[in-house]
Amino acid sequence: MKPCLLGVLSVFYLTAASLAAETFTGNDLHELCVSSNEKGDLACTSWITGFKAGLAAAQAMAEEKRPSPLCLPKQVTGDQARLIIVKFMKDFPNTLHHSASVVAFSALRFAFPCAKNSN
């Protein structure tokens, strides 16, 4: 469950935040959320919405007891994740009735599966 959750959170973090994961801190999030400008407010809401969607996707996968091997490379950008997710939705329109977070997670899992153990 932990690798799944971390993978999901990483995906949505990358797409919701414009800063690199290593440099975006709680202080940065707080500053966005308490800013008095519209862009900061939108960025705060987007990040939190993405975080919540990631948690929901992880929970849905856990409840369905689906294997969710996702090995997202650290170098994947938000723009690249967007291209992958949009292509997946175009290629698999039969999945669009599922929640957006599950569709996005599935797209990235499809693009970046973990290598299977040879045990």
C-alpha cells in the first residue's frame, strides 16, 4: 500500500504544483494558501485538490485489492504526465466513467509499470 500511495501522491503533486517536489515545502503551501492574490489561491486549491484526489485513488485501489505497481521516475514532469494521461483517455475511452483520479493513476501505471521480480 505504501508504494501505491507514494506513487499516487507523487503523480498528483507533479501535476498540481509548478515547483519541483524536492523544493515545495509546507511553508510554500502555507504561503500560497494565505496569499491575498487569485493565483496563489488557485495554486493552493489545485495542490490540495490534487493531493486529495491522490489519496482517493490510493484508497479506491486498496479497497478493490488491485495490484498497483507504479514506478514513476523522478524526472517525469507535470507536462509529461499530462501528455500520458490525455493519450490514455483518448486510447481507452471505455475507462472514462471511472473517477478522474483512478483514470489518471491507471494511465501512469500503464506507462511506468514496476519491473516484475524474477522470484
